[in-house]
Amino acid sequence: MQQPDTGAVGTEVPGEALSWYEHQAWRFAVGGGALRYVSYAGVEIVRAIAFLSRDAYWGVNSATVGDADVDASADGLTLRWPLQFGTALSLECGVSVAGDTLRMWVSGKVRAELRTSRTGFVVLHPIDTLAGKQVVLDTPEAAGQAMMIAREVNPAQPIKNIRALHFDHGPRVTIAFQADQPFEMEDQRNWTDASFKTYFRPLALPFPYTLHAGDTLEQSVRVDVTGTAARAHVTDDPEPAPAMVSVPSMGLVWLDDEPAPDDLTPLGGLAPDWIAAQLDLRSPKVIARARQASEIARQLGAALRLRLILDDAGAPDAALRAVAEAAGPVEAVHALPAAFLHSYQPDGQWPDGMSCAQAQEAARAAFPGADIQAGMLTFFPEFNRHRPQGDYDAVSFGTAAIVHDADDLSVMETLQALPDVIATAHASATGKPVDIGLATLGLWANPYGGKLVDNPQWQRCPLAKEDPRIRGLFGAAWLVGYLSHAGAAHVRSVGVGTISGALGLLSEDGSLRPLAHVLPALRALGQRVTCLPPQTEQGWAAIMGPGRALVANITPDPVSVTLPGSRIVAARLLDAEHAPEAAQSPDWILQKGGVMDGAIPLPSYAIALLEREES
């Protein structure tokens, strides 16, 4: 695989290197001490197996992975490598393959006390291996319990108390887990991960917990395959032509801890449709911030939306009226009690103060002309666990791509979960519009551990706000892929970033990041478009309007793009070579592109605005 350059991924640090191994029908990669893309007879049956450790706040405890010793013969393949988590854990990790069995194990000693929310194996299952399929469960007490995994995103754990899982995905697959506690499964589509995750240990047990010096740690995961039956028949009938849809409106969020930029001129050139100001009504500065939000929206020629955090205990009516008077005309309001900024398990203890429905009712009274949004100011899991109730005009939630994994492949794979996430949101919305309040690579809040992971060096780091790829072409390509899914699924609006800071469209020096150019490019397509979301083998996404198309390469390797029913006559290419020039002009991508004819070559994570003719 070609290594992207700094302009593509926003950092000089290379991405995770994968080493590939094959033995008979098995093929898998090893990277960072984890197994990736485990396939049997050409069929991917496991997305990843990894031994991970999380700290008390669910941040990642960094691992030092030693070189692997490889023992290969005609009878089998074995790899072993040392795995060290600071001074606390000193382990040996390994994988062996023989016949129709693959086994991964870890063993070793706890050297120093470790407070952890989770330390153990996780197994990631590709979405299509389980979603909408039957699974047979073995528990510590009994075997052979059949159950269905819903296509809709499950807000809770779809399976608990796991010792082994059996399912058909071409061959018959059995995955068995060995540890001192059972495993359980989480529907990671909630966080837009492209997987279900079976993990150690049950969340019903207290966390964080302590691993004590001197303890022995042994766990394993075994994958057995029976038969080589072909996968379910795929019809040869052509796919139906994608329908014309409305372009989602695009806006920016002004977070409550975020200063306004001194110069709004570069953002004005991008012409966002709306600005959503997040205001904490518990703050003594809320009225001044409301007035400033109104002025920002006026200067940018954008509608004003409000994301309001309410005091759980007090009556909000007077405070809401004061904000309404200070803000002036408002397009939409999302009011949420502060307690709901945190995450709760579906069967856990939920807040007993003001309800979300009561917050919506109070917002309706204070802002009679505005759309009232229901949902969450954080992420889809919180929305899915507490689906909208009461009176509302639209539903809203956010997404972030690096909650669990932060390697380049996993982050781009989050696009694969969006169809199921958006379909689940529509099912919850009772026919009302779906708004995605903010969609970013990094996080703006941590409902799960209370604080974000510090990442001052802008590394690839889960649960952080700063992510280097927002500074590179990767962020732009990911956003085009995201909007292609959102448009195809009839999402009404998407917050594509913040006004400033780590999640913003502007760099630290005020220049434009590559993803900023997605706004004028998409707007140039017109109001009605055809969306071609990225397919597994395709490597690119496209949004087509009359006479123009916006395309993106979502891979680190060059791809060649041919649009159905189109002849490309010109292309304005935003790649690593042109990114520094484009950073200085908000209308750069709208300028005349070079003459093209035939397939369009797109370098690593490049995007292009194409002039096209119907063929």
C-alpha cells in the first residue's frame, strides 16, 4: 500500500504499517500488535482481534509492540511478539494458524498496579457478518441459543454472557473466548465504527477496576471454520439508478468553550448556511455570548441556530427568554438538560431532573418561530439510548470518527456505518427531519469518561479533539464520503465543523483547511443532486449535480474515477500539490479546471470538482 504524504494526512508521522500473512485458506494482516482483516477462502470473517488496555477515563493505554518471531511450515504458522503497557503489564502475544483454526492468545504478569476501565481482548466483526443475521450463542451455563441481530443499530449490548458465537458467513464460523469473565457484544455502529465488537469484560461489572501486581493474565480467542460454502447469492440484476435528492444544508458550530476568530472573512467566503452557537445557560457570560453569536451569523450571512445547555434543577423559562431576546431571530433551537451531556447505559440509572421533553417544551415557549430539535448535543449512542420524546420538529445528534480507533483505515471505514445509523435515526424521528448537528473526525466532548484525551502533538489518538487528518486532504475526502451518505439518506442538514479551533475549517494561521473547499464545491452542484456513496471495492465517492460533480478518493492509493452517464471535460483537482495554493482562497476550487477526457486519476485522498456532460 502506498504511504500517503504529509499533505494527505496532515502529519509527517507515517500511518500504521500492516504486514500480511497467508497460510492455506487463511489471510490476515498484523499491525500494532493486532490482527486485521482476517479472511478465509477470500471471505472476510473478522475485522480485527486486539488485546487493548483503557485507562480509568477510557483513554488508550499505549502499548509497546516488539518484533514478531515467525515460525512457518507446511503444517501451520505461528507468530509471537512481546507486548508491554508501560511498567504495568509485560505480556507475550501470539497467533497460530493450523488447518481450519486460528487462535490468538496473550499471557503474562501484572508488574505494577493498573487502574483500568478495560484490559482484554476485543474482536471486531464486519457489519455484514452479523447485521440482520442469526447467531448461535454459547454461554458459560448453556450452549446453542439462537438469536437474531437486528439491522437497526442496537442501543444496548445485543448479546451478553458470551463464551462462543456461531454464525454463517459463507463458511460456518465459530469464535470462542477464554478469560476469567465472559465477554459481551456492543453494536459499534453507534459510534460509526464499521463493526460489532465482542469485548472483555461485561460493563455491568464495576469500572474502573484494578489489576494488582503479581496477578497472572491469560486470555485467548479461537476462530474455527467449517465448510467452504459460497456466500449468499448476489443477484446479477443491475442496481437501481440512484435517486435525485436535496443537498443537505451545511453549517458550522460555535462551541461554548471556543473563542470567535478575529477575522471572519475566510469563513464568509465559504458561505455556510447556518451557524449553531452552543450556549451554557449556567454561565454568567451566556447573554454576551448570545449577542456575539447573533453578530457572527450576521457577518457570515448565515441563519442562527442555538444549542442550549440548561440547568437540570432550575426552571429555565426566564433564562431562555433572556437568551431569545439577546440572540434575535433564530432558525432552530436544541435545548438539553446538562445531565444528558453524559452517557448512560440503557438499563442504567438515568437523570431524574428535568427531562428532554420538558426542555423542548420550554424552548418552544421562548422561541415560538424556531424549529425545535430533539436528541443529543453529543453523539449518536446517547441519542439511540434515549430516543426523542415529546413535541419536536426535527431530531439531531452528532458523530465523531475516533472514539475507539484512530488508524487511517478504521477512521475512513466509519463511513460504512452511516447508512444504518441514519436509517435508525429516521426510524426514531417519526417522520420528522434528521439533522446531524456536528460531524467531525475528533471529539468535542467525552460523555464516557468525563474528559478528552490530551493530544498536543496532534497524533492519531482516540478520544481526542485534535486529529491531524483534519489538516490534510484526508479530512476533505472523508467529508465528501460522509455527505454522499447523508444526502442519499435524506439528512436535512450537517454541521461540518466548528468556527475555529481543532475541529474548525480554518488552520491556526487563519488559512483554509482542505475540507473547507467541500462547502463551495457542493454548493456549486445545485440544490438537487445524485449521491454515489463509497462502495467497499470502489475507493471513491461522488455527488453529481447538473453539469458538475464532486468526487473524492477515500484511499491512500491512486484511483481512477469514471462517472456513470457522464463525459468529463474539465477537472479542478485539490491534491497535495495544490493544497497550499488552495488554502489562501475560498473560491479556489470553483475556478476553471484543466481539460480532461476519460477516467479521472485521483491521487491519495484527493478531491476534485468536475465539469461533466451527459453521455
